[in-house]
Amino acid sequence: MLKKIDDILFCYPNDKSCKTNIKDAIKNIKQSSKKMKFDAINIDKMTIFMSGFIFLAINIYFLSGFINYKKVSLKLKQKQNELSKYHLPLTQIQLNAIYSKLKKIDSLQQIIRKDLEFFSKTPLNKNEEYKILSFENKFYYIKIKTSKNLHNFFSKRFIIKSEEFNKTSYQTKLTHE
């Protein structure tokens, strides 16, 4: 028995009440105008081998990229964990503010180091020495037990705001401004 359901032809076991022959039913079916011939596709073994090789190469390339991505991701996570122990803020603006503040402190420290190096070259005799050397609010306060006037020496590097000299000591207030 033949029955057509949604443009599909079904063949059921022969029922004597149905007189339709399958050959007659196939003649009445309208075929599609779109066709594909499978016998026209001629694939040799070399083409199949090359296609498989290319497929395998592409898979290896993407797999290696994925593995590399995982490694880089792991390294970034480790760096992030290292940075988290310093409790740094998350935003770039806050990090830049901290950086600029630390950069100012560093530049001030570099100046102080150079100044201390300059103070270490003070021309003093064996029995002469620094009594006070302090730094507050951009000013150096210095008191030296000496019999020399050190005005010329300190004026090479600093602006002298005030100074006092007697035969046993030299006292001054210095700045860079």
C-alpha cells in the first residue's frame, strides 16, 4: 500500500483493498529540478590524504595556540596574585597618583643624598666636626665646630638664608630655593 504524507511516499504492506501499484505511483510524483550526481565526484587517495593532513595541521595550530594562551593566562594570574599582596588599588588613576607621589619622594631623596655627599666634602680639620645637621621643611640647619668661615663652600651649592660665625663655630640655614 502506498501513502503520501508531507510529500514523502510511504510503502506499507500490501493491503488488498488498495489497488495502487508502486510503479504507477512513482510516475505521478513530480521530481525536483535540483539534482546532484554522485558519480561525478572523483576523489583520489592523495586528495583525501592532503585534506586530512591540512585538517590535522590546522587542529595542531589551534591546539598549540590554546596551550600558549593557557600558559600566558597562568603567568598573568601569578603576577596578579603577587601584586595583590601589596594591596594596591585597582584603578589606573589611583596607581598613577601613587606613582607620582613616590616619584616626588624619590627625587627629593636623590637631592638629599647628593647634598649629604656635598656635606661630607666639607673642608674641616681633624678637631673640627658637625654638631648639628638637620633637614626640615626644605631647609638644612647646620652647626659646625670650626675656626673657618664656610660661607664660600656652602654658597657653591646652596642659597644661604642665614648664617652666623664666631671663632669657634659656624651656624647656617641653607636651601635650594
